[in-house]
Amino acid sequence: MFKKTKIFKINKKNFEEVIKASAMIIKRGGTVAFPTETVYGLGADFSNKEAITKIFNAKNRPLDNPLIVHIESLKSLSLIAMEIPEDALKIANIFWPGPLTIILKKNNKTIDLSASKLKSIAIRMPKNKIALALIKEAGTPIAAPSANLSGRPSPTEAKHVFFDLDGKIDAIIDGGSVDIGIESTVIDFTSEIPTILRPGTIGAKELSQYIKKINVENSITSKNIKIKSPGMKYTHYSPNTEMILIEGESDKVINKINFLLLEYYRKNISVGVLGSKKYKMAKAIFIIGKTPKDIAYNLFRGMRFLDEKKLDLIIVENINFKNSTGIAINNRLKKASNRHIKV
Ligand code: TXA
Ligand code: MG
């Protein structure tokens, strides 16, 4: 079903007007994409089943993959969740508003945000004044997944949302580029030991300063993984172009990429590189940055940029940073690549 997607370019002058108009759409059961500090989200009233269905349809999202509920005040917690563990409340107080999603036991009144019939619900308070103002003005928590077509890289700019969802959603609030560039950490407090299901910029290292025991679910390397976060079983974040990740020490990775570029050049295969430096033989390059912060900021942007070049192949340099942001970037790169080559 095609509809006209409104674009609200928000600035200081029209801020309140845009928030009011967008909140009205949410209140009436519509869908609005908005910036958060992590990535753009596609929002709808969390208590309106029809509105929630619109999100799943627009994104073509598998029905069993639940949405995160976004709140603007801790007061909303008791509306959505029950039996909130002390540790969960503690880290919510410390890290919210911020890029951390907490999974709690669902309140009986809260409707299912997926077809999985889960007893739990994911909640987050974003650190972005547009997002917070929108939730407040709408007068309801807002359910919002990342505002991309299911499986595509998460959107870090309004134009990415437009590219994927134009004609499928009611409006987009264009608030410029997001700050962080990768999605929030997801931590599950319904398991005996709090468990990180999706790594983000707030990692086990930061969280363990406040809670004694934390498990980290590594969806990529652990064997016999029991899928706790339904979204983890799907391919993710991928450009349409085939992508190969080269893993290893930096020097070896660069050598391997140069070798592959020559080989593909001879075979007349056009290749783009997402990496830290210029490669002479590459048809297109996106320099991803040097620090974990910069790389997170550029990661999905770079994938989308290269995807638009209509190449035969994208080669990605792996990232060797071991801090929480580095771990989160590696997780996204591994999930987004069709093949991994270790050197
Ligand atoms: O930074 C973010 O988290 C962004 C912004 C918009 O807030 N949102 C986001 O939402 O990344 P989404 O839907 O793309 O990813 C949510 C992840 C999915 O992997 C989903 O399976 C998981 O959280 N999730 C949601 N509810 C869950 C639950 N009750 N139990 C386990 N996993 C859950
Ligand atoms: Mg997503």
C-alpha cells in the first residue's frame, strides 16, 4: 500500500510544531520515523495493535521479532513491566537516557509486540531530545525498531529511512545524523544472570562496575546457541551487494585485500572496500575511520554508500579494537558479511 510519506526537517524554530504534528500521527495510530542517539527508529503507539502491525508491514519484519518500547520517564516502567529487579533499576538509573535496552518481565496489560508470545519486553530511554519530546507529546511509550527494511543496515540519517521506507510510513522527522551509529546494547534481566543479547557501546566492562555477574551471549561463535533474542537468528545489517569480511592482524588483512583486489581486477569483478585506508585497485572506497567511535559512526553509512555504487562485491577490513564499541562493531560486521576469510 503506497502512501505519501511526509518529511519534517526539524530545527530550533519549528521544533515544537514538528513534534506536535508527529505526535498527532502517533496518537492516531500512524507510524513516524525519528532519530535517536543510536540509529533512526520507526515508531508507533505501543498500546495500539493495529499501529504495531503497520511497523511490521512497512519493514517487512518477521512477525516473531519483538520491538523495543521507548520511554521518556522512569515512571512509565511500571506501566509496561513488572517485577523489576534491583540491578535493572540501578543500571537504568545510571545509563538512561542512553544506548541501553533492558529486557524485563512484561506487565499483563502490555500487548504482545511480536507473534512470539514472549513473557518479556524490551525497554529503553533514548538520549535524543527529538525522541524524548516526541514520546512525551504523544503521551504514550513508543514501540520502535530501527527504521530500515528488515535485514538492511540500520539508518543513521533520514535519507536512509526515506530510501528504504518511502511510501510505506506516515512521516520521517529529519533531525540530521545520529551520534553513535550502531544500535543499543540489549541486556536481558529475565534470565537468572543478566545476559547481554546484543553488544553495544555500553558493554560488559561498563555494566560490571554496577552489577556483579553478567553473561554475554555470543551469537556468532558459541555452539548450540539457544536463541534468546528472536532477532539474532536473522541475517542482519547487510547491504544487497555480497560482502566479504577479512579477519586477522591489520598488516595481514591489508595484504590480503591488495591480493584479492588484483585477482578480482583480472577477472573483471568490480570491488569496493570498507576500510581504514585507500586501496589503489578498488573501484570504490569508504574510509571508515580510525577510532572505535568514528568507525561506529561510519559503519552502516559506509555499507549503504558502497551498496549504491552497484559493485559486484564489497570487501571489509576487520576491526581489532577490544573495547565495548569495538566488540559491538565486530558483531555487526560478522552478521552483515556473507563470507569471512581469516588470514
Ligand atoms: O538502538 C536501538 O536499540 C534502536 C533504536 C531505534 O532504539 N532500535 C533497534 O530495534 O535496534 P530493533 O528492533 O532493530 O532491534 C531490537 C532487538 C532485536 O534483536 C529483538 O529481537 C530484540 O531487540 N528484542 C526485542 N524485544 C525482545 C525481548 N522481549 N526478548 C529478547 N529480545 C528482544
Ligand atoms: Mg534493527
